[in-house]
Amino acid sequence: MKTVMTNKQWAAKYPQVGTGPVAAETCVSPAYFERERELIFRRAWVNVGRVDEVERPGQYFVRELAVCRTSIIVMRGKDGVVRGFHNVCSHRGNKLVWHERGTCGGGLSCGFHSWTFDTQGKLAWVPDEENFFDLKKGELGLTPVHTDVWEGFIFVHLDPNPKETLIDYLGGVAKQLTGTPFGQMSRLRTYKVEERANWKVGLDAQNEIYHLPFQHRYTFPDSLVMKDNTYARLCNVNLYNHHSVWSCEYNPGHKMAPVEALLNRLDSSNDPIKFPHMIGDFDFFVIFPNMVILLFTGPGSDFFMTYNFWPLAVDRSIWEIRFHYPKAENAAQRLAQDYSRLRLRDTLMEDAIAHESVQTGLTTRAKTQLWFQDDEITIRYFHKVVEEFAGAPALVA
């Protein structure tokens, strides 16, 4: 695919998204944040991890969903099924698991009175059971959460009766990415950055490359800027139900630093793993509400990253970043992967500073509207979906 420098082509492709400014109030209004808690995060499928975190029966991890005021245990049962449960003991409502992850043998025991639940969430043992009245153990298991797995990604839905299955919810994203060899990649590193910024401000800032030649002029000055053009442009945009993807191509004239060129040659000497369904050289998928999958073509193997923006308050969030690469075959490939990861990490540090700066500006309410150009159409679409779930900010009392 070759990037075509056409002005305002995405508005022509998706006229229903519109071209006007977007209200900034959703990023600063405490009342709107409360609507997002109930109307977005409790009514959408939310990614909480990957199956490689619970590879063996009895393995589990805890995902704190502060935006929903709940804690979720994800565990692989002895029957091999991955399940999610509210992290609440059936006896007196105590938090059952207090640490982030682990492996249990017979089950999980509450630290308060040692009520014990097996790997399928069933109540297995109650101390001094005979002294209870009409105790129906079969009805007192952990409260389940709808859980499903797609391409190794674990999703949960907090609504007791989800309106659609995970595969239906993912729609075009699932069609585009099903069969991608995510499982052949290993998680190399996870970063969690607590930011003084609204979760949407962080996601918006990542959901475009308009800023790349400017904000990242020292880290990635010309990587995505095509020849004879001053700006980075997209080569494709697809909007799905709730979700989106934009793609761009690498600049073939990009001048590599000596270390970068050396490590690229070393990485190219290994047997590559390639993603068969890539649109461009860099594909950026937004899975509503708060997940991003980034696919990269590499000189050797392709690799991918994920983002999750976890809301804590109207002006606080956690940006979780995960790097996934093929298992290194030798020291040279591992060195190339670490160089790639650290270079991207330094670039994302620049972004994190910008997220907080934007939030500071918006909080003044000196500006009440956000203005987007054509290549930022996926941000405009994201805000449109937010309003479809939570309503327009003008409707908030």
C-alpha cells in the first residue's frame, strides 16, 4: 500500500462522523465521569489481560476496576476454562484475594474466616460449618462475571445480561485480526503510569500521528513522514461498530542512527514471525472503551503492544503499556528488542507529559471545544461512541 496524500479524504469516506468541534466538558466534568462509570464501563466488554497470565489450572490474577468500584479475579479452573469472579467472599463480603497474581492448589481462602472456594468458584469448605443455619453451600460460590477470550485476550462484562457476545461486540476488529499470531509473542515488559489526566485525554493523544514530527522531533522525527511532505499522514482508516483502526507506512527515506541500523541487521538474521493481516506498516486499533492494539512490522519479526487506559477519577488514570515480541532466539535479537522497547518507552514518556499538560489546560475551561483535522477522524469517532453510550455532555445535570 502506498500512502496517498489527499486532503480531507476520511470525512468524505465517513460523512456520518461529521467535521465540527467536540465538547471538552466530557474530559473535566465529574458528573460526566460518573455517567461513564455506569453507562460505559459497566455496559461494554473490557479487556483485562491475556491467557498467558493464567496458563495453568489454578493460576489467577486480580484486576482492580476502580472505575466500576470493583475488583475481579480471573482464574483458570482445573477443567481448563478461564473464568472471572467478583473478588468478594460470600461469607461477609471481605475482599478474597489481596495480591495481584498467584497459583492456588485446592482453591482460594478468605483471610477473614478461611471460607475456601475451588478453582471453578464453588464454595468448597466452611470452618465450623455445622454451627451455621440452613447453609446452602451450592448457592454460595463466588459471584461470576461474564468472561470470554478472543485471540488470547481476556474480556469481562459486568452487566449480568450483556446485550451482545464478545465476538459480536468486536465486530470488524475480530474479522480483521482473527488469526493474527499473538500467541507466538511473549510479553517482554509492562509499564504502568499513573497520570493526572482524564482517560480520554490520554487515549486521544495516542490516537493520531499528527503530533509525531513535532512532539517527537528528537525520537522519531521522520519515521512516518513521507517524502516531499511536511506532515505524517494516514494510509487507511476503518471505522467499525464502536471501534476503529488507522494505519500508516514507514518513511522509506528514514535515516537510521548507526546503532539502529546495526540492530536492525542483527534482528533481520532471525526467522521472522509475520502478521498476515496488516494494513500498513503500523496499525493502531482502538477497542472501545479503553484498549488499544498496536501492530508493527519489523526488520525481522513483527511485534505488538497494547495500551489500557484505566480511569481512576475525572482527572486521574493509569496508562498500562505492554510490549510483546517473539521469544528471542539469541542475544542479538534480545538486544534489538530491548533497543526497540526502550526507544518507544522514551517516546511514550514524552506523551505522558503531554497528557497531563492537556488536562491542565482543559481544566481551566478557557477552551470548551476540541478541534480535529481530517487525519484525527478516529478521535472524533471515539467521542461520538462515548456520547452514544453516556449521552451528550449538555444533558448532564
